[in-house]
Amino acid sequence: MAEQVTRSAWHSGEAAHPVVFGGTVGLYTPPAAGSLLSDAAVLFLSPWGFEEMCTRKLWRLLAERAAALGLASLRFDYPGTGDALDLVEPAGLATWDDSIVEAARTLRRFSGARRLVLIGHGLGATFAERLGTVLGADAAVLMAPVVSGRFYLRELSAWSKMVDEGLGLRQEQRITTGTAIAGLVLPEKIAETVRGLNLERLESQPFARALVVERPGRDKDAAFATHLATLGTTVSRLDYSGYDDLVSNPTLAHQPLAVIEGVAEWLAQLAYKGANAEASEPLPGAVHLAGDGFIEEPLRFGDKTRLFGTLCLPDGPRRGATVLLFGTAYDRQAGWARGVTETARRLAANGIASLRFDAANVGDSPPAPAAPEQVQYSDTQLADARAALDLLAARGLGPVVAAGRCSGAYLAFRTAVDDRRVAAVVPVNAYTFRWDPDMSVDEALKVNPRSLDDYRQRLFDPATFRRLFAGEINLGRALSNVGLQILRRLVALAPGLFGRFTRAGRLSLAAHGDFHDLAVRKVPVLLIYSEGDVGLERLKLDFGRRGLSHHGNVTVETIPDADHNLSPPQAQATYRALLLDAALKAG
């Protein structure tokens, strides 16, 4: 019988413990308090790019299920991804291979585990196959494995185009050279190695047992499971129900609960072997990751250490205000195209400290008690913001500039209104400043409204007609969006008639009051918009021709040739320069 946990234990509702090794950040989850300690531990091997963004929360949910079974686990970022240090000279997959080997060693060190179980998704599943023998793994869960690297890169190219079109990127704004998706670029030397991967050529079993989670309609997944069985592996199979809904968009991702349950049931069969785990090292109290011009401290904070974040400090003298970077939607704290991580490090190189973090039920932070499942545009997120401000105050890192994009811009603004510790606020592409509580966030996100100017430009683009005839455009939804924008313009033309008698008018008046309060407090507000963004159009509708010019504390800046996500490098550079200036002035 395995012994009961007496060492570090995970408690429901707390974030995982951050650890640092090999130039990267990992999150270690001990067995749950009160569980039976297994002599096995789970190492998560992530997919790459857009798929990794979509599956980040899935990893946390699976780690929590493993903890309940007495299994410690570790999930981490490959070098050059997420919150890891940048790759200097990537040499094929060797650098990522080394990080995986070091991750397995780190997991064994902290858990005392004798047996190792790998859980990989996409490319991560392929890495599990390649390195299973090297790592001495006993078993593996292979979710949506990349069977053919060549086919994967072709599929990735088509996937990238669909993501760009969904974002409304014009051709000149897209990354068309090399292998890229959602603003993330796979280094060419790594892409070359991936191109040569082919699991159909596998000649020996890397582990004794495997669970293959097969995507619907993917014959290669099923054929690979059969091939593994012919090699002598004891293979179990599970349908990947909900795969498309998970990886289509991190903002709208629905967790595959049936798959999570199936994986947990399979893990339960091998969690205990009757042998006790070996002695383990105690977890570090604090960890740091040093890079070029910055020192980062991944940490847990808030009530019962329920939130995970990263404090990024300059490695030299600090100046200006500290920037509190709010995430967008359900993107992990590294941000879309890793933009938040890079912004924090650019700020640090210029002497500015920052904190980026996952709000509750986003990425690596568990949900808050009694909070709704949909946390975007919810006032419950203000508690997370206050916890972040408490942390900065305890570290003596005031004054604070709140910044974020889209829903993160909304939260940054609401935090500035709610908490006097915010000295300045920089919302980027804010869609609204007062959310309609009667409006479904999920439905609003599916609509994906654009500005009338954007619709006008697309009307005369031949590519629009090609997509329309191909059935790629929801004409009814587009017409509904245009009608909504026209209605808002009518309300703006007659605020006296509609202002207090329409829901949109009342919300607009409330937003006016919020800006007035910030003006009275003399809190600088720097509103940044991509040229043609729907939020900029809505700003004009809500605040009329005079806009907010009568408030001396408000400035509006427009970034040309930029999409809503600020994907082009020049757009990111412009944004970072404006944010740096705001932080220096607020300090």
C-alpha cells in the first residue's frame, strides 16, 4: 500500500509551484493533500504555437486530476516559447530535447518518483515517442499526435491562414515566410527537423503502455495506435471528443471534459504499484530567471496562493512606475504571439518593472470560489486585480500603471476606476468601458464585430467575394453587425432622445461618469487603438465629436496598419514605446 502524503501537497484552488531549470519556467503540482502518494509522476509535453495557447488550461486541469490520484506533475515551456528565455542559436530540436530531459530530471528530483508517465499533445506527443526510451518512461498519453512532420507543417500553413483570416489580417500584415501561426514563428532549424519526423517508421516501443487520444476523422491517428500495438505496446484508445472546439480559438475554447475524465481513469490504473516514492528535494521558496536586461520571478500570490504570475524587474536601477499587465480573454500570461512576455522584458531593459499574471480560471490560475465559469468582462476579476496591486504594494513597487488589450483593456480601466492605487491607465483596443450585464459574452465573442470602415474596405476587396461564394463568410452575421453599428450611430446623433431610454445610452452615460471620476482624480488615461478598430468607432459614438478632449487627462493615440491584436512588429514597437513613455511619466 502506498503511503499517505506528508510532504508538500497541493490543495484545491491553489496554483502550482513555479520552478526554474535550464533557462525555462516549469509549474510543479504535488500530489493532493490527503491522497495516496504514488511512485509515479507525470511530465507534460506541450504542443507548439497556437495549439499550445489553446491547451494551456487543459494542462492545468489534467495536472489537478493527476494530483487527486497521488501523482505529482510538471508542465513547462520549451526554450524560446512562453515564459522561457529566448533561443539564441537553435540547433534543430536538440535544445528542446535537452529541456525535456532536464524537465524529467527536475520532476524526479522534487517528486521522488521512480516511474515516469508522459502526457503529450500534438508535437508534444511526438516528442514523447522520440524520447520515451531516453527518459525511461513507463507509459504515455498521446493526444492528437503529429504522426508525419511533413504533413503537420502543410496543415499548419493552412491553419495559419484560417487564423489570420479570422483575425481580419490583410495580406501585408501576415507572416508569409517560414513556419508561423498567430504571430508565432517556428525557428527554421527546428522546422527542418520537424519536417523529417515520421512515427510510422517507429521500429521499437518506447514504453510498455500507451493511451492514444484520436481525433475524429484522422486516419493517421488510428493507424498509429495500431502500429504501436504491433510493436508490443499495450495500447488503449480514446476518442478526442471536442478537439476542434478546443483548438479553434483560445478565447472560445471549450475544455473536453469527457477526454479529461477518460485520461484520468487511465492514469488511475497505473498510479500505484505498491512501492513508496524515494526521498525528494524540498520545493524552493522563490525562484528567478535572469535574461538580457531583466530578472524574472515566477510566483504565486493572492488568497491561498490561487494566482500565478511573473514579476519582471530590470537588472539595473529601476525608474518610472510599475506596469500591471492584464491578459486578454483566456490567453495565458505570455500573451498573444508571446507579446506580453516580450513587452515586459523590453520595459525591464528600460528600467521599468512589471507584473503579468493569469486571472482566476485563465491559463495556470484555478477558478475563484463562487465565480462564474465565464470570467471575461466579469466584476469578479476585480478581486484578482486587487490581489495583484496588493502584491506590488507589499514589494514596494508603486506607483502602478494598469495596461491591457481588448478585454484586458476593459479590466485595466475598471481597475483604475475601482482602485485609487492605479496612477495611470493604458487601455489598448478597448471595445467598451461598461459591459452590458444582460449581454452574453460568449455570443458577443462569436459575433466578432468590425467597424463600418472595415466593412466598407472589405466590400471592395475581391477576396471578400471569393470567400463569400466559397461559403466562408456568415452573411447573416455580417449584416447583423452592420445594422448594430448603424444603430449605434443613430443613438450618437440623438443622445437626448435615446441616451436615457436605451440600454446602450445608459451604459454610455455610466462610462462618461467613470471618465469624469478619473479626471477629478487626475489619473492619466492613454487610449490606444489600431487604425479602423471597432473600439475606436464605438469610442466616437459613445463620446461624440468632442470625444474626451474636455478631459485634460485623456489622450487618444492611433496605430496605423495594425490589427486588433497588434500583430505586425511595427505595431508592437509603437505600442511599447507609448507604454514606456506612460510609465516614465507616471513615476
